[in-house]
Amino acid sequence: MHGLEFVSPYVRHVRRIRLSSDDKEHWSSTEMENLLIYVVSGSFEHIVGGQTHILSEGMLEIIPPYTRQYVGKVYSDSVELRCIHFDLFDCEESRRITEDNGNDRHLPHREMFYADHHTLGLIRTERRAKASEYMDLIENNYQAHDMYATMLTKQTMLGLLVIFCCAPPMNKRSPQNRSSYYVAEAIRYIHKNFSDTNLSVAAVAAHVGITPAHLSRVMRREREQTPSDCITGVRIAHAKSCFSLGKSITETSSLCGFLSLQSFSRTFRSVVGMAPREYVASLNNRKL
């Protein structure tokens, strides 16, 4: 696994999911971190980044960040899944991110490893008990704060990734996986340059190396968001942070890349539902 010599996984969240053929709505999401899915039982149709896979008992799948995924048909009466949300590399940013601010994270490029490699494997029958054991250990220890539990979680997560690497691949690297790369690179560029008044969809697309139309298509598919909306969202999120730090409306407008105070106020009201002055007043009221 070239490029992962110093991998140190950080497990952010563990959950179990049950699907039923009777469900009217199935699981759908776009994750901001890597997502490992282990199929304990059952079979179902899984659409990931525009590709359709048929998952069944014993399969492990890893979904890269910024990749749209949803469940299609459920072929068995029920499906049991075990899921681990994780970063390949533990860092301060990983621990700072929560479910509330995950959409604004500035994801390191190295987290996109699985966007360029196979993502679906079938665990050999004799190794499935070990995979389940690893899942149990991670689930029981990832939220503990002592050193032993932290080291055990990392070691066990590495063991689970080794099982995945040794599993016969059920899919190959696909050009469609590049969409995740494009989206991640676009978002990184936007976060880095949001204060630049010249930042535009065309500039972001040129940095990524694709056309604006192509960038719009992949962002709509992977995030259900246009590049323009992403730029606006990042700027407004930073504006809120500026206000919480006590900066003035005029200074915030300039720091967040708006050409005029009028443009900033109009955009802020459209996104937040109140004028900047009203938002600042609401912050001050919370402090009283």
C-alpha cells in the first residue's frame, strides 16, 4: 500500500444498520470520511459514486470521502451491516470534526487513498470470525479515552484493513472514482482561497483540471451541491466564525471574499435567514 507507510487510523464513529425489504426509504448519505461497511448477513444493491454493486454476506466495502452512496433493492428479507467511519491518518483536525461541522472539514489529500484503489472485497470464510472479532473490539473501545483503548482501537483497525487488503477484490479501480478526487480537491481549494474576491467556479475547475461543467456534474452527484453553492457556504461559515470572534460586519465581509458590504449582507440573509446585524445581535443575546 504505497503512500500509507505511516498510516494511523482514527475511528470516528461505529454503528450497526439493519435494512428490510419492506422499508420504503433506504439508507443514503455522502460521508466526509472513509466509511467501511461489513455485510454480516443478507444481500442488497448498493450504488456508490454512480456504480452499482451487489453486496452479500462476508463482503467488505470501503467508500472514500465525498462519495455519494445509497441503498437500492434489498434482495433478502433483512440485511445486517456493521459500519465504521474512520480517517486513515489520526490528526488534530480529525478529532476536532463533529457531525455538526463535518461538512466544512478541510480533508487532507492522503485521505483519498481508496478513491484510486479497489473498494470491494470478499472476506474468505475462515477469516470472517476474525473480522467480526475486530469489529467488536473497535466498537467497545473507540470511545474510551485511556491510552490502552486508543492503541487497541488503532491496532485493531489496522488489522481490519489488512483483512480487507487480503480479500479477493470484487471491483477494480474505476475512472468514476476520480469524481471523489475532483470534489475533494475542489473543496480544499475553496477552503484555502475563500477570501479571494476573484474565486470563481471557473478558477476552481481550472485548479482541479476539469471543465466547470464537469465539476458541476460531479459535485451535484457526490454532494448534491453546486460549486457556486459550496463557495458561498464556505464563505458564510467563515463569516459566522468571524462574528463569534467579535469582528465587525465590514471586516468580516472583506475577510470572506465579498466585493461589497451590500453583496455580503444580501448573501448572508439568503443563506442564514437573517441579516448580519441581526445574527450578531443574536450572538450577543446568547452571551447575556
